[in-house]
Amino acid sequence: MTADLSQIVKAYDVRGVVPDQWDETLAGLFGAAFAQVTGASAIVVGHDMRPSSPGLSRAFARGAADRGADVTEIGLCSTDQLYYASGALDLPGAMFTASHNPAQYNGIKMCRAGATPVGQDTGLAQIRELAEKWLESGAPEPVAEPGALTSRETLEDYAAHLRALVDLGTIRPLKVVVDAGNGMGGHTVPTVFAGLPLTLVPMYFELDGTFPNHEANPLDPANLVDLRKRVPAEGADLGIAFDGDADRCFVVDENGDPVSPSAITALVAARELARNGGTGLIIHNLITSRTVPEVVRENGGTPVRTRVGHSFIKAEMARTGAIFGGEHSAHYYFKDFWNADTGMLAALHVLAALGGQEGPLSALVAQYDRYTGSGEINSTVADQSARLAAIRAAYEDRADVTLDDLDGLTVATPDWWFNVRPSNTEPLLRLNAEARDEPTMAKIRDEALAIIRA
């Protein structure tokens, strides 16, 4: 095929429409390039439930084997299950998924041994260059001794590893509704939750990469509607939603109200600090709630603020030895999980916290939800830099305001803050605002939007 790899090789993964933008032939070249760039004698490969995933995954595996790498195929898995395999087996890995994207998309998330991410600066650019070269000149000749393809089951071991990282021994009986969105949560949840005192109410557990019920993207409120109705209808204690590759988890309380990922970050941070003797570093990005660093300090930890994006979180986790990290997008990272993100482990922490006391989830999380946030508001602009400069000019002379440029522009006072970040791929500015109360938040949100959209 002819393909424009600049359109599908992103900053941290491969992502595109199948077969229009890429196919099994190109997947084989990516596999060969991955084996060559990593220099690995063995790798592990897994895939999600999308119709194109088994064929793409097998083509990648054959391409890597043709370059001499032994390939362990773990078949159907969540992305964090692939990270588990990479960590536990100490092998580079590749996961075939397009996460929450529509059915016609697929992609590859790649990592080195120990689930260390592969991005543009850590091997992905070289993988793309090799694949492009072979697209033009023909696939490389197989090496004299090709690698072998073997299959391995990892689901039980993955589940056991996660359960060993959370004290689940004192959980009271709970009723939990889980919306898997026809994604990989339907594959992993029954095994991970097995044996716990839970009454599980499954929603959309049938693996179906055409997503017949709703998009597997719980970050969009429209995709939480079914879960929010079902939890109170069932008289359940909580609801949990996973995205398509089940590496992110979203929580709703007993009333069907969403619990902010910042509140989950604060709750899990407090628990991880307790596990580590009341000390440790906690990573959070700069648009999580101020509640997060407050709770971290109250529990003896040290908060570390980063830019938005999983590559920055993972890099800071590795650099600082942090024990946990969380993002507003419901990605949760654990030192004891090779610094990788796992929504399932965060879900177990929520179940353990709720099940270890008698009150409802809404009361439990209230202590971790102290401010009012705007959510992310996108605005299309003609000139990102000019609009950011206009915001700076409007606030830089105010005595009560501090400005910082860690990621876009953050404007802050003791009572409120907002951040404006430019999109890297679209002519957008992204606004997030937070304050102690709704009227203050609305006021500073609208002030910022008026400047952005002037």
C-alpha cells in the first residue's frame, strides 16, 4: 500500500483508519521496525476487541519474528494488561488498540521492557523512518534465524498482581454497576473482581469493537448517561465505567453523580501514601484540582506538578521515584505497576476505600472535592499566541495574581485559577478554571472566555 505515515504516527502511538490509512502489510513493517529499533530478542504483543485487531496484531508479530525476535502473543487484553506482561516478563511490548476512537480506527501503543513508553523521542520516530524506507524499497529480507511465535495467558496473573497491591480484606459487601462500553473491561473485570464480596451488575460486557451501545469514551458525559441512570435504579453503591482499552476508569456515586477524576486522584494518593508510611512524591498535572496537592500535603506527601500528557507524568514518575500520579483525564499511574497507568488498580482502591467504611461514596469523596471546576472548554481561535498574550496583558499587573508558563498560561490567586493551553493539532485554546464557589468560578471563566474569543 501507499501510506502517509505522518498522518498516523502520532507523538506517543500509531493511530489511524483501517484499511484506508494503514493495514496488515504496514503492521508487519511496524513489527519489523519495532524489533530492530528496540534490539529485542523477544517481545510481547496483545490486542483489543476491534474487528481489525487480531489480523493487525498477528501481522506485527510475524514482522518482528522475521527480524529474529521471539514473540509472545497474549491475545485479547486491556492496555494495562499488556503493560503488566511487559513488566512481569521484562519484555518490550505492543498493544493494538485505538482506545476510545470509533470502530474504523486502530492503533499501536508500544513500550520497552518494563512498560517504559515509546514515543517520538524514544524510538517511535526511528520506527516510522524504517517503515517508510521499507514501504518504498520493499520489506527487508527475513534474518537467517527467524523468531518463534508462542501464545500465553496472562489474565489471571494480571488480576492477582493488581489484587496484591490493594488491601481488599476488609471490604463490606457492595453492589457495583460496571459499564464496559463493549470494550476490554468486559474481558478483565470478571477475573479481577472474582472472589470479592461484590454484587456485579454488568453493562455492555459483550466484546464488540463496533460499539453498538455508545462510544467507549466515558470522558464525554453523553457516554455516562446509561450508567448514571442504572446505579440508582439498581440501588447500587457505585458505578464504574471503563474506556475501550480499559486503561481509564470513571466513577459515579450512589446517586448517579460523576465523581471527578481529581477527587479519585486525591483519594488514591492518600491511600498510596498510607501504604508507603505516610511519605512519598505524588505527581499531578497542572489542571487537576487544587484539592490534590492539599490532600497530598495533609497526608505527609510531596506534590509534584507537571504538564498535561501521559508522557510527562511517566517521565516525572521515573525521574523522581514518585509512588503515584493522576490526571484530570482519569489516567492513574502507579510505581508498583512499572509507572504505567491502570484504571483497574484505581477502581480497586475506590472499592477498598468505600468498602472499608460504612458511609456512602458521595460522603466519602466530599472531602476530596473541595472546589468548583469548569471542565475543559475549547475555543477555536485564529492566532493562539495572540490570544495568550492578550490574557497575559489583562492580568499581569494585578497584585493578587501570579502567572506561570509551565503549560500554556496559568493565572492564579489564592481563591481561584485558570489555565489556557494551546492544542498541538488544532487551532484551539483549552480553558480550565477552578474556584472556591460556583459564582466565582463562573465569573473568572467568563472573563477568560471573553478575552479568548474577542
